[in-house]
Amino acid sequence: MTMTEHEHPNQPPYGYTDDKAAYLRRLGRIEGQIRGISRMVDDDKYCIDILTQISAVRSALQSVSVGLLEEHIGHCVVDAAKASDEAGNDKVTEASAAIARLVKS
Amino acid sequence: MTMTEHEHPNQPPYGYTDDKAAYLRRLGRIEGQIRGISRMVDDDKYCIDILTQISAVRSALQSVSVGLLEEHIGHCVVDAAKASDEAGNDKVTEASAAIARLVKS
Amino acid sequence: MTMTEHEHPNQPPYGYTDDKAAYLRRLGRIEGQIRGISRMVDDDKYCIDILTQISAVRSALQSVSVGLLEEHIGHCVVDAAKASDEAGNDKVTEASAAIARLVKS
Amino acid sequence: MTMTEHEHPNQPPYGYTDDKAAYLRRLGRIEGQIRGISRMVDDDKYCIDILTQISAVRSALQSVSVGLLEEHIGHCVVDAAKASDEAGNDKVTEASAAIARLVKS
């Protein structure tokens, strides 16, 4: 078994896989919002209105992150903890680091 | 058994209890930092220097939160998931809501 | 003169207009990053690696926001304040509301 | 004239000075909230309830920051910009760096 960037006891599919279509739709909408912001800049729209749109995209991304985290904790972390305490601890530490990065971003 | 604000399968002590003394020291330091900020306002210190201190306190609080979350996931959530899928799912949903509140705060 | 969503004493071009090409490049890069995240979801990549990418995009958007705010304050707000105290106060209130939305997003 | 940590064209009192009593009350309340969180930890309260309180304190601090920034922009930044373009630009750059630190905190 070759190991990818993160060693994980489970292989794909991961927790979010069942909702893959929904995540792809949300990300597609976010991509469209970014294109809309580019158009606003190109059309010399008012700075504050552009900032409002950027805040909306940031919130949408944060909501995707919280959804992914929820499924990650409910599947990868819990499954690892059931397999062994050590594997569980590793997953908890890794998830906490991801939460810290999210809060700071 | 009477139920408190949140129903949880486990009773205290919780995951953070082992580190209680360390958490109390960190919170005591944060309380001192707030008092320092009050003194800066009282002494008419420069606004930007006050803002820098507030950002430092916010980061310190976020770091306490991530620590508590890590122990919460590693203990309460994992233990609930081992007890039953339903209890585990409830804890995961509750933890995700806390993460969402933290990111927005 | 018809009024747009926000009434502002100055008309375009705004402060960011000089850097329009740079902003469009940054937004184009962010759009590409979102597409990359969609591909990661589609390819069943590991949740934590996806979260890392989302945090990176959120930081990039925040950096665009701070840049726009800097130019907005340096141009629109300052120019309004030079025109009249009342116009200046309106712009400062509006900019503060945008900062509050950004911090919460 | 001796220069303090940040060189600024205006001397105290700064923009927030008029509201000093209100800021001190808000900071006093935040200090009390931190003490309440310490008591929760000491009494082994449920982790999620502690996290909710920490998020509330972080929001309260953010609200103080946005208030200080609003007055800083409306007074120090605008006054500097009226004095000279160079002084104004310096203040705008400094305020933007403070906003960036706040968003990341």
C-alpha cells in the first residue's frame, strides 16, 4: 500500500462522497460568484459592493468547510478511533489543525 | 438523572479536565490582557496599538477553543460514537455547530 | 443624476481602478483554485487536503478585501471627508460596516 | 517632541476618547465574561457550553475593534490626510495592516 500525503486508515470513498453532487453544485455556484466579482471589478463597480460579495463568498466557503469537517469527524475520525486509540488520536490532532487553519483564514 | 442544557451520554469529568490547571492559567493570562487593554484606553494610548492587543487576545481565545474542541472530539464525540451511531451523530452535529460559531466569531 | 445602490459623492473610477488588471489576475487565480477544489471533490481526495485548499482560498479573498478596503479608505473615504464632515462620516460608517462583515465572514 | 511606538501627527486625545467611559464599561464586561469562563472550566462545565461563551467574547472583542477602527479612520486617518497626502497614505497603510490582523485573529 502506498501512502498519500496524509496517511489514513480508510481509503476512499470518504464521508463526503455521498453528497459529492451537492458539494460540486455549491462549489460551482461559488466559482460563478467569483466570476461575478471579476465582472464587478472590470465594470468599475463601487468598492463596498464588491466587498459585500467577497464576504458572501467567504461565508459560503466556510459553510462548505464546516460541512466537510462534520462528515470527516463523523466518519474518518470516528472510524479511526474505533480501530485503535492511536489512530483516533492522530485523526483528532489532524482535524484540530484543520479547524485552526480555517478559523485563521 | 436530570438533564442539563445539553444532553450528553457522559458525565463530568470531560476531556479537558486533565488540563484544567493549564486552561485556568491561560484564561487568567487572557483576563490580565483584557485589564491591560482597559488601562491602555484609560491612558489614551494610540488606537492601533490597542487594536493589536485586541487581536492578540482574540487569537489566544481561539487557541483555547481549538484545544477544547480537540479534547471534546477526542473524548466526548468518540465515546458517544462508540456507544451508538445515533449518540455519535448527535455529538458530531453539535461539535460542527460549535465550529461554525467559532469561525464566525 | 440617478443614484445607484450606494450613494457616493465620487463617480468611478474608484481607488482600485489603477490596479484593475492586478485584481482581475488575482480573482482569476482564485477562480482557478475553486475549480481545483471541485476536481479534488470529484476525484475523492482526502477531506483534510480539501479543507487546506479552502482555507487558502479564504485567505486569498481576505487579502483582496483588505487591498480594496485600503484603496477605498485612501480615496473614497478621504475625498468625502475633504468635501464635508457629513459626507466623510457617512463613508466611515459604511466602511466600518464592511469591515465588520469581513471579520464575521 | 519624543516619538512613541507609532509616529502620528496628532497627539492624544484620539477619536475614541469621547467614548472612553463606554469602552471601559464594555471591556469590564468582557473581563467579567472571561472570569465566568474560568469558573465554568473550574466547575467542569460541558465543553460545548464553554466554547459558546468563548465565541461570544470573541465577537464582543471584535465589536470593540470595529468601533475603535471606525473612530480611528474618522479622526486620525482623515486628519492626517487633510494635513498631507503622505501622512494620509501612512495612516491608511497602518489601518489596513490592523484590519488584516483583526480578520486573521
